[in-house]
Amino acid sequence: MTGRSAGYDVLVLGGGVAGCVLAARLSEDPDRTVCVVEAGPDFGRERSGWPKGVLNARALPREEVWERHAPAHRIRARLLGGSSCINGCWNTWGSEADHAEWARLGGPRWTAPAMEPYRLAAVERMGLRRAPEHEFSWWSRSALAAAAEIGFREVDMGTPGGPGYGTPLLNAFDGVRHNAAFAYLEAARSRPNLTVLADAAVDRLDVRDGRVRGVSIEVDGRRETLHADGYLLACGSFGSPAVLMRSGIGPAAHLREVGVRPEVDLPGVGSNLVDQPGVFVPLAPTDELNAALAEKEATGDLYVSRMLVRAASGLCPEGSWDLHLLPVAGPPLFGGLPRGQYEAGISAFVMKPASRGTVRLVSADHTAAPEIDPGFLSDEGGRDLAVLRSGLELVERMAATAALARLAGPARGPRARDLSDRELRARLGTYWHPVGTCAMGAPDDPRAVVDGEGRVRGVSNLRVVDASILPTVPAANTQLPVLAAAEMLADLVREAA
């Protein structure tokens, strides 16, 4: 055991989006010692020390991830700043209905009005802004016009509202990604009561008699044990349930199967995985669009999209939305094209899926990647598939507008609406917004893992604070809601101290 194992007031396990918020906010009290533990690297305070790929807001970096060549739905960041270092820098907000769902299960602090101060705090701290005019390509401007052409109104994507089109808020400036490590830890790093421990993988918590007694980590091939009065788990929707299960907190039968002694039987750990599936409908860019995109790329201002549409299927409650339509044009996300040629198309994403997946251990070894089943389109009633088909019909209408039809025509092959269910499933992609695997719930809900304050059932000094506690996915990109939730729960931890 090294000197830094002596103990802290608070251990934040995971240095992603939520972990950065917690570390910064809790260390504001000079009398509270805080240590944030991150499995990946910390590239430091200065931008000059960060890899150019991670700073590039025009792409989706894939270098600092847990699994380099895994299926898309398994992609998760492994570095300080977490997903804010590898995502699209988009920030949107969910509907009033999302907050009503959370409040029913977690209490009144999860309502939209109660979370509003925390949304505003996150917007300010991350420096979120709207895209400047020069970042809009011919395609993005035309997509805005196309949305209006098929009857959508312009809305503010950063607040609750209804269906419509608009521009997400961005955590990027002149093509440089402003991640959560910059936004929250830049000023906090100089505090003597804050320790940032990077390249340190969390193995398991030592849980005895309903209390965490320490946490085992691996640093440079060495095992160490850290101690604290309180433990905040923020390893994300895949990592947090895996840590709990390795620690003996989870479905007892499954834990025994992988050689872990159950300490707290919580069937909901690793269950209730929700992510947002979608299908990309390719279009064939005209020579004129390719030339315009090439010119935009040459100036360094080409972004594949700067707008989206919030849409409602026929199954959606009044005033809400359950689809995102995302028109893109630029370099392909996967693979490559000859110089001067670009990919164009429109995706339809199911934002409020009924389907549920799971995260399970394959062994008790912390280096073994968990088994992740996203459960896409698996709901028995077929609701998600029906919503997806509704979205694809809207995609077809949008592509046929005068605004977009002049830039890209139908690609070869069958129309999306004519694809069989099996063919649609084969084309599924993901929006990369997993939540729910340590879901909060009412005291009488046997599947709930935490309460509305993130406190883990049956363990007195442990909370989970990340996307995994959200019982349903918001009809939004999840970065801004998770930032706001972490801001709110940080306040609760401070009040409880």
C-alpha cells in the first residue's frame, strides 16, 4: 500500500463526464479531501499536452477507448473527461415527459423545474454555444430549410419544448473540443485537497456488513487499496454495473455463476440497459454537393451536421417527441471514400425505446470486458420497430424536399420503407446514449438499484452518479442531462456531509 492509500473523505471512481463534475464541485470545500480515480490517461491542464485527435471536434476520436475494434454499441471512452472527449460535442435537452418519468421514480428533485438551475450551471461551466454561421455547410443550411418545408417549426434544442428543428448546443470552439476535464477540472487542479489519480483501474469494492471498507485498484500493474468515508461510483452505464457486480452487489445467481460471492442481492444491477437505435438512409451526393463539401473541408470548416429534427411518431404522447432525424454530409464515419467524394444521408433514431438490454460479467477479472446486449428492437409489442418505420417515412419525405433533392438523390437499392424487419435489424446503428443499468426507483421496486439521491440499496456509504441511474433514456443526447444530474447530486452529497 502506498502513501496515497491512507484515505480521503470522498473517492470518485471514474473520471468521465459525471466524475469531473463531482471532483470539481466537492473539492470546492477546502476541508474535504477528494480523489478522482480514472482508468485511462490524464493529459493534463494544458491543451498542448492533449492528442490532436482527441481535441478535434470535427471527428469522433476512437483512440482512447476501452475496446478498439468492438461493435459500435460497445464504444466507451477511457481517459479523463470520458465521453465528452470522443462524442459529437452535441448537447440537447429532453422533454417534460422525461422528467416526469424520473420524478415518479426518484422524487421531485428530478422534475424539469427542479433541474433547471443545474441545466443552466452545466451550460455555463461547459461554455455551451450555438454553432457560428461559418460552420454551416450548404448541406446543413439546406437541411434546416427541408425541415421547415415538411412542416416543422424551429425550436431551442437546449431546453424542454416540443417537436421541431434546430441546432444543438456545442462544447467546441473553432474546431477544438472543450471536454469536461477542461471545463470542470482546469481551475480545480490547483486545489491541495483534490487528487487526480489516472491510469488506475478500479477492480472492486470491499463490501462488508452493508458498508464499503475500501476499493481495490490497479496502477502500473500493482494492486493498491484506497479508503474513504464516502464512495461515488461514476464509471458509466457499462462500467458502474460491472464494478458493482465484481464487488458482490448485483443479481446473486449471476454473481455465483462467475465466481463472485454475493454481498447484496440487487437483481436490477446490469439490467434495464436502454440505448437509442437508428438506421442511416444513404443518399447519392451530386457533383455540386461534393465540390461544395470539398471547398468547405479545405477551409477547415466542414462538419458533417449542424442541425437535427425532433419528431413525433403516431405512438408518441402529445407535445413530446420520440425520434431524432439527423441529416449528415461529409467524410464517412466508418471506412473511406476517394478524394473529393463524400457520404450523405439522413438517420432516424428511436429516442424513447421500450426495449431493454443487459450488462453482465463474463468473469470476476476486471480486465475482462463485460457482456453487453443492447436489446435493440426486442420489445414484445414491436413498438420500437413501428416508431423506427415512422421515422424512416419522415426521412424519405425530408430527402424528397426541394431543399435537399437538389443536393442528393436516392441511393441505389431498395427504399428504407420497403426493407423487411430482418433487413432493418441488420442495418441498425446506435446513437451512443446508454443509460439505466443501475436505475433509480421507488423503495418498493425490486429492480431499483439506487434511490433518487443515487444511494445504493443495502450499502450505507456508496452512491452511483452517472447515466446508469437514469431509469429511462431522455429524448435527447445524454451529455447535458448527465452533467445536470451530476451537478444536482453533488449538491446533495455536500448537504449530507
